[in-house]
Amino acid sequence: MKIEKLSYRLKLHTANCILTTFVFFLFSFVTKSQDTNFVRQAINQLASDNFHGRGYVNNGDAIAADYLKAFYKKEKLKKFKGDYFQSFSFSINTFPGKTILINGTDTLKPGVDFLVAGGSSGIKGFYDIVRIDKEMLDDSLKVQEFKQTNFSDVFVVVDAQGMKSEKEKKIMKSLASNPFHAKGIIMLDDGKLMWSISQKDVGYALIEVRSNVWNDSSRQIYVNIDQQLNPKHKAKNVIGYVKGTQIPDSFIVFTAHYDHLGRMGQNAVFNGANDNASGTAMLMDLIRYYKKNPPKYSIAFMAFAGEEVGLLGSKYYVENPMFEHQKIKCLLNLDLMGFGEDGITIVNSENYPDDFALFREINEKEKLLPVINKRSNAKNSDHYPFTEKNVKAFFIYTQGNSKYYHDIYDRAETVPLSKYNEIFKLITTYVATY
């Protein structure tokens, strides 16, 4: 009898071990990325020159939208209103052709040595230059006198090196507004060049130049900026969903903006690998995951256009929703997801302390990330328009050695995905608590 009991216990123990091993394997499989190679390939594609920075020159954003639509179709996501696209339009200032700046005999490199401000006007020709140095800026009377002078036939060069105080920044901003009606303004700066885009044409040329490449002895420049304002650019949000198995009329929502800055002329491409091909690729990976592991609630996937112009895609969506905002259990916005070796920050987590505590509990239990930082709400990504509609929404971004931002160096090869699987597991484990 004792031998039979022992034999039974051994068989039961063996069966339990096999079951436990299987469950552990299954859990590990479904809470990790389906395929990190897939994510890398998606970033490589989205951040390639063929997508033109997913911006407004050479139809870059439209190419990206079509790419995402084809992926949604391949994964057989459900549609809300007969199509994955939600179309809208907005004005955008673009630089589709030449962006040339020659200082004396030095031809400067677009994106490397100089940036044309997003709201700049087009211009072509040789122009004399007048310089404002720091000594003049320290004299308020001279600044005022300078502002009242008519420089309508020249470029004004403003030396902004080391101008970091709030007072100095205010002066720089007032000078950049061109109170002297110059043909254009060149701002010399010793900081990092970071580009942004604009919906407006400000009526004059505004160029930011790295101070260490500027030839102070030159008294004339040649500039050729090809600019075009498109008052009705057509853009598309790309939206689909996986139907929930138990409560299909309530939603967990994942969002990511797929647009970036595009091209400043034909030679400077802002590929936007970390910002935000990385978040878009994670969105795609989550689609694959939830197609294989259908959740209790429906999962909506929203890839937004126009984020870099002022959250325009998400703003349009919240005013034209596919379903009532009250049906959203939680929204997770994925932006800047390419790093993570220094942890992540969850924007808007201060407003939801219980959820933040849950994220940290999961992280500590699974030993995923070195730190999860909390932050109050901020108008810095596509979660924000939803919070304005009282939706529980978080913006997650990674931290690490991500020194490339809004510049030509944010390319696929500079994105390490150092904590991608850990972040993926954190997110899917959190969602599983609903």
C-alpha cells in the first residue's frame, strides 16, 4: 500500500511539474514580444529614406499610412466604419526643394550645420548681413534702437551663444519675431539643432545655424529656400480593433503617432526612428500578440497622424470618435519606445496612484526595468486630448542614452531596443489585470 501511494505521488508530482513547466512556458511566450526581429524590421522600414521621414514632402506620411493599413488588413483587424482610415486635413508649411545656405565661400550642410525654421518663408538671392552680438544684447537701449531700424534689404545675424536665462530667451524670441522687418534672420547657437514643423508661413526667412561653422568675417550670404504652404494637406489616422471575448463593447486602447518631421528639402531627412517608429512598431507587435491571445475586452489600435504639428490626429479623433469615450477602460500611448536602460516614465500617473502602484508592483515582481518614474499630466503626446475628455490615459516613454531627438541622427541604427521585451511584458501584464 505504501509503495502504491508513493508511486501515485511520484506520478502526480511528475504531472504537476510538466503542467507547471508548460504554464510557465506559455506565460513567458504570451507576455513577451512575438518576435523582436519583427519589431526591428518594422522600425527599419518606417524609418527608411523611402518613407521620407513620414512627413509632408514626397507624400511620406501617406506612404506610412498605406503601410499600416496593409498591415492591419493582413492581421485581419476589425474596422469601425468600413475603412481603417479616418481622414482629416490641416495646413502645413513645407520645404520640398532646395535648402541652400552659403556664408561667404562656405557651403553649409542642411540638417548638419543649419535648420530652416518650420514657419520660414521661401527666399532666393545674395544678401548683405548685419550682426547683433552679445554685447549689444546686454544694452537694452541699443536693442531697442536696433529693433526700430529698418533692415528690409538685409539678413540680421543674431549671436545667441550662451543665451540661456529666461530673460535672454525672451530677448531671443522677440528678435526672432523680426521686429526690424529684415529679409531674414539667422540665429547663431552653440546648442543642439532640433527641428520642428509649422502650419504657418511667418512671412520671412528664419534660419538657425551652429555657431562653430559660421564665418564671422563674411559680410554676405547666398540663400535659396524652396518653400510651399499647403493649406489643405490630407492626413489619415489608421484605426482597427480586436474584438473582446467577454465584454466586446468596452475597450483597452493603444495609441502611437506614426508621423514625423519629414524632409527639410531633399537632402535633410528626419527619419524619426525613436520618435516614433519605435512606438508604432510596438503598436504593430501588440496587434500580433492580441490576435493570438484574444482579451476579455476589445482592444483598439489607433495610429495617429499629425502629432508633430500639434497632436492634430488625436485631437481630430476625440472630436470624431468611433465609439463613446466612456467605453474606454484605459488608454496607453506609446511614444519614444526605443531605449529603456534607464527605465521609463509614465505621464499622467500622478493622477492615478493605484495604477502607478500596480505598474511598479508588476515591475518589481518580474524584475523588468531599473525604475518607473511618475509624472503629472502634460500636453506632450497623443494621450492628452483623451485626458481632456476624462479618459484614463497614460503616456509611456523610455529613458536612456537617447541623445538624438528631432534631428537627422534619429535613425534606425541608433535605436537599441535595449529593454523592449521587458516593457512589452510590463504593458501586457498590466492590461491583463482588467
